[in-house]
Amino acid sequence: MSTLPPQALFIGPRSASFLLDEESCYALESPAHIRINGIPVCQAETAVVSLYDLLPDTEYCLSAEKDGEDATYTFRTLPESVTYNVRIFGAQGDGVHDDTHAIQAAIYACPENGRVLIPRGTYLVFPLFLNSHIRLEIAEGAELRLANDRSRFPILPGMVQTTDEQDDINLGSWEGNPLDAFASLLTGIDVEDVYVYGKGILNGQGDLGDWWKDHKKKHGAFRPRMIFLNHCETIVFQGLQIMRSPAWNVHPYFSKHLGFYSLTITAPADSPNTDGFDPESCEGISMMGVHFSVGDDCIAIKSGKIYMGRRYQTPCKNIEIAHCLMEDGHGGVTVGSEMSGGVQDVHIHHCTMRHTDRGLRIKTRRGRGVQGRIDRICMEHVTMDYVRVPLAVNSMYFCDPDGRSAYVQSRTAQPVDERTPSIGTIVFSDCVCTHATNAGYVLGLPEKPLEHLIVRHVTMQVDPTAEPIACIMAQDIPRNAGHGLELHHVQDAQIDLELSGHLGEAVLYGEGTK
């Protein structure tokens, strides 16, 4: 373990999160024994540890002992004004009674810096709306279950025109467009300074009802998420188990200064569009110590399709993802494909990926627009095992109705105009990848090549006997196994790759690559 003292990631009134070892990916090599004020509280197995059941406005001394070394950190929790237990507002927590109104009343009645406590029990609810300056604790043994009668769900309209007819307000969103969507289990609209924490469960019950049936069509509105944050600021989610979402799990939208610590986000492997975490046109995100196992991308960073990108020109930027575990998803970390507002300054480091289809996956296409620039995406110190394609960069992703058109898929240069996206610098560094199917595939645009690709200090082992896979979703990409890293239309490629088990060249410099 690092000799540095634990680093505070988040300190609230009754909980806190710390980074114990900045060099560990997700799990610690050996457990750390955690004491608070000299009293043993837990044995930490992961690099990020979260503590609960603290008292407000109280000083604590955290001690982490591992392999004979003891590191300490002294901190003080934040003050708290009051606690509202939802039971005194009428919530029954029996899993049968509709507890929506009781919990919503407690949230709206809670004064600044107050706590809404959801104690042990099972609470059947329809969507709940957050309020600014509150702390919502979902305690150990508490479970919020999302009801599945869509006829009783509020609908967030995609666009509502303002009274002066000079503007409109976007509330609902679906896959990068301003479309009507059902409100989510926890919905925040223009709220700030909210902490949602605890060891409880958010259960979307997506396998019940008809959420996953005929899932590509709109039925009244598009499917709800588990958490939707629209134009929110300074929000923290900590410690919760989030499961069985009807659609995407966590969807921050045009929001700033967000923290996500020690979450567990799961969905069945065959559940449709159950992405783990999809920030869209957001700025300033810290995600640490989160465990994903979902039915689609673990993390997909977005900024809207062409209308939203051109109108608002709001990139997703300044994002740190570290000490996380990604399992059983399509992509470990994906950028795009709805990224017409651009994605910039993303740092993924010290993570573990297992059994995902791809590791770092970039998806864009002609038509996303000049403002849809992807730049300064860095993945480093990541271990991958049975990740089929560790690195996939695709500038001809065949999504949307015109995705297979000649304009999108042409391998010859097209005119550079306002429809042409670009990719700046991609760094893939200090990664170890075992049991991969293929090393990777990078496809830039002939008229706008990927500017800088840096692959350094990377060790990969591929398996030519694995089931073949098409590395990227573009036309005329063969399915294969045991292949090296293939590059097309890359302006500046700096490759330091140690590859084993491969057939043919370790690195294939294709058309338009230097």
C-alpha cells in the first residue's frame, strides 16, 4: 500500500469516502484494517473505502493498517440541521403500500442541510424528485423498489416553449435527443448541494412489467433511468447498490461538479440499454471505487446528437474515473456515439476490466459535426482480462438511420465541412491486457485523420483460438481472432506495444497512417 496517508474523496455529515492506495486498480493486494478513533470498524478489500454511521460535526481519526504499516487521516464531518425519518411522514416500508407521497413530502419539507432518513424496510415508490441542500440517506437494509405501472409515471417533456416564445426548456432526453421520457426513480432538475448515500438498494425492477419488452419503441414516453440529474450542480452519490434499471442506470445531464463513490451498479447481461453511467454534456465528474456489471456499456460519455450539440455546444469534460471495476458490459469506458457537443479531458486510470467486449472504445461518425471534437482522452494503468478488444476507435460507427449510407461509410475522403467531427489526442498507456481476442482497431476519417495516437508501455496477449469478433462496428470489418493492432487514417501514431499470441504483424499500419 502507498505510504501516503488516506486521501479524502468526500466527507459529509454522516459518511465519508477515502482513497487508501493510489497505486491499486480496484482491489487491494491484501486487506487493510480500518479503525475510527482506535476502534476497528471494517476490513477494506478495495482501494476506495466508504464509512457510514458517523455523527455530524464531529472530529474523527481514520487509521488504515496494512502489511504492518499504519496510515492515519484526521477529519471533521459536516454539520446537519435535522433528521426527518420518512416513517413519521407515513411511509410503511412493507413493499406493498405506495410510499411515494410520504417520502416525497419528507424531501420537500426538509430544511437546508437536513437529512431525510429512509430506514430499514422495502419501499414501493414511483419516481421521487430531489430538492436542493438536503442529505438523503438510504440506510443499510432499506430498499427503494420502482413500481412498474407506467400509466402512473410523470413524463418529462422533451421541449416546452417559454411564454415569450423566444426559447424552450428541455426536460426529457433519450439517446441524445430532446424527447419525452418517464421520470426516473431519483430525478433531480435544477437542484444543487445534494448528498444521496448509504448502504441501501435502489431496485428498478426492470425485469418486471414491460420495460424490457419491445424496448426500442416509445410507449407513452421513453423508459426511465434509475437516476437522472438535469442541470444539477454539486451532487454526490455514495455507497448505494443500484440494480435492474429499466434503461440507463445513472444519467447526469448538463450538470456540474458531481461525485460518485463506492457504488455497485448491476443489471442482467441480456438487459437492453442498461448502461451503467452515461454523463451527457457534463463538467467536473469524479468517479472512484464503483463496481459495474451491466447489459450494455459500463460507462458511456456523451454530449448529444447533432441538434443538441449544435444548439448548446456543451461538451462533456473534466472527468476522472479511477479505481473502478468494469465487468460483463459491452464497453469498459466508451466515448460516444452521441457526442456532437464534444468530449474533452477524460482521465481513466487504475481500473480493472473483466469480460467486457471492449476496453477503451471511441465511437463517432460523419454528421456528428465540427463541434463534436473528441480530445485528450487518456486511459492508463488499467488491467484487462478477457476484454475482447482492448482498444477500439471508430470514426464510421454505423448508428442512426443513415449510419450505413455511402456518406458515413465511405473509405475515400469526403469534403470537410460543418458535418465533419474530429479526434485529437488519444493516450492508451501502461495497460496490461490478457486473454484478448484482438489487440485493437483504430479507424480515423480519410479527410480528417485521428491527430495523435499514443500507445506506450502496453502489454497484450491475444488468443487466436477465441471466438472471432469484429473489432469495430463499421461496414466491411471482418470478424477475426488473434490479430494485432490495426491502424487506419492516423496522422501521428506512437506505438510501444508488447504483443504475444498474435497471428501476423503486431502493428499493422494501414492506409493513411504514419
